[in-house]
Amino acid sequence: MMTQTAALFLDAYRELNAKKMFWISLAISGIVVAAFAAVGINNRGFTVLWFEFQSVFNTTIIPQSVFYKILFSTLGVSWWLNWIGIILALVSTAGIVPDFIAGGSVDLYLSKPISRTRLFLTKYLTGLLFVTLQVAIFSVASYLMIGIRAHMWDVRVFLAIPVVVLIFSYLFAVCAMLGLLTRSTVAALLLTVLFWFAIFGVDAAASILQSATIAGQMENEAYRNQFAYNDKEVALYTQRVTDGDDAAQKELDGARTRRRELEEKKQKTDPTRKNLATAYRALDAIQAVLPKTGRTNALLERWLDVDESRIQEERIQQRDRRRAAHGFFSTFRGDRTEVRLDDADVIREAQARNANRPAAGIIGSSLAFEAVILALATWLFSRRDY
């Protein structure tokens, strides 16, 4: 049994080794690592080869070790491996199942004493071999580059291997099932990419609605505080009027008017806040059953201890200074019953909530989705006549 499985994996490696896309991806990975090595940071700003560019983002804000980890996790993993690399991997592996069942090769395998379940799952696992080899080589090169450039030998860089393979496995499970249903490499690839973009759209919309919900909660808190202050103000002026202070009547009328206007404003804006919160809960429920590619990728930054809080804080302060210089800073933060989505407090709260999401829940729910898809695909493969 193990000999048969090993033979299948060996055949898959030979197929990958013969694909030009495998070597193209490997070459691009080398170029990406070389580009990282060419970029540096010092106490004055950035350096690219022998050129220096002065910037507020220097080693006083970003330590050199953190700088390279940010490059690795954000550009190397998030952009190269998790976008371009996975697209290239899908292009290379999308035909594994359609070619297997449509080219007649399945008859040869079915004639051997091997169960259909093990045959399909072995083919699926061989599809993961492409990304595993790519990420492993990229991680080794990045580990050496960071060690040489930043004098930091952090083995947590290799956590990129399971993270990227997990993200690819979510998508490849869907691709394998679609290839089984359509028997078309092109259809399986295009539908998988569409599914991936749908996940991205849901994640982006949920992120916006999360910020809107946080802003709404801050607005409600501001209303409660203002109502409490206004009630104290009304009580104070009422007592003064009762004590015979006729001049306090005007102040009392003004306080009551302000409270009434505040109540009217809250009543007008309450439906919007409630609708946004309801929409966020709905999208969050949809996300609960979908594979979480974005959140899985974000785990790598958490595990690498890539602390971007100081960088983000500097960006917020720069933005606020620009707005203050243009004369509308007061409208941006003055009225806390109107909180913008890019408010600094909203950004910080959203980051804190995302950072506190348990990794077990993110990976576990995604693997549950993958297991259901694989179980369905295996069942279809086992019952179909070829």
C-alpha cells in the first residue's frame, strides 16, 4: 500500500519537474528574494543597492529585523506567494484531475488493487506538492537573506510553508471537485479563481462593515455621554429656576432645545447604524462557513511578531497633520457622534479585534470547509463510471 502511494507521489514529482511553470515560478521566487536583499534601511531612510532615500520611516521607527520581516510577510508571502504564486500553482495543477479522468489514464490505475478513495486523495495531495516545494525553497532563501542582512536567524520564517500550503489547499480542494464535475481544466481554473475573488469580496465588505459597526458603537457611546451631560445641565438649570433665578430660564430652554435636537439627530441616524450592524453580522455568518484565506495569511504576521503599530500610528499622525493643515481637522474629529471609518480609534479597535481572533477557529473552520468539499469530491469519484 505504501509502495503504491509512494509511486504516485514520485510520478507527480516527475510531472511537476517537467512543467515549465514550476521552473518559472522558482526563478521568480529567486528574483523576489534578490529584490529584498537589494533593499535596506538605516537611521536616515531606505536604501536600494547603493542609492539612499531619506524618509521618516527609518530604523528609529522600524528596527532592521522588523523591516525585513515586514518585507517577507507582506510582499513576499502576501503578494508573491499568496497571490501570484498561488495563481501560477492553480494554472499548473488545475489539470491534474481533469487530465486524470479524461485521458484514459484512470483506467490503468483502477485496474490495480488500490481503492478509489486513496487514489483520489493521493492525487489531491500530489497537487499540493507544487506549492510546498515552491514555498519551502522561497522560505529557505528568505531565511538566509534575513540572517545575512539583518543578523537575525529566525526559524519562524518557515511558518510560511504551512500557512501558504493551507491557503492553497482550500482553493485546490474546490478546483479538484470542479475538475471532477466539468472534466475541463479551463472551466475548473476559471471557476476556482471566481470563487477566490468571491471570498476576497466578502472579506473586503466584512472589513468595511466591521469598521462601520465600530464607528456606530462609538457614536452610540457619544450619544449616551452627551445625553447624560445634557440631563445634568437641564437638572441644574431647573433647580436654579425653582430657586427663583429668572435668568436661568433662557439657559434651561437652550438646554432642552439642544437635547431635543440631539434626540432627533440620533433617531435619524439610528436606522443606518442598525442596518450596517445587521449586514456585518450576516457577512460574518457567511465568512464562518467559507475558507478564510485572508485571515489565515494574517496569522503569519502575528506569529512572526511583525508589530506594525508604530508604523500605523505614524501614518495616522501624518494624515491628521495634513488634514489639520488644510483646515478640516475639526470636522474630522470634532463631533464624536459622527465618526468616520478612517478615524484613528476605529482603525485601532478593528486591528485589536482582528488580532484577537483565535488561530484554531480560523484554521479549523477553513479545514472543515475543505474536508466537506473533499468528502463530496471523493464520493463522486468513487461512484462514477469511467
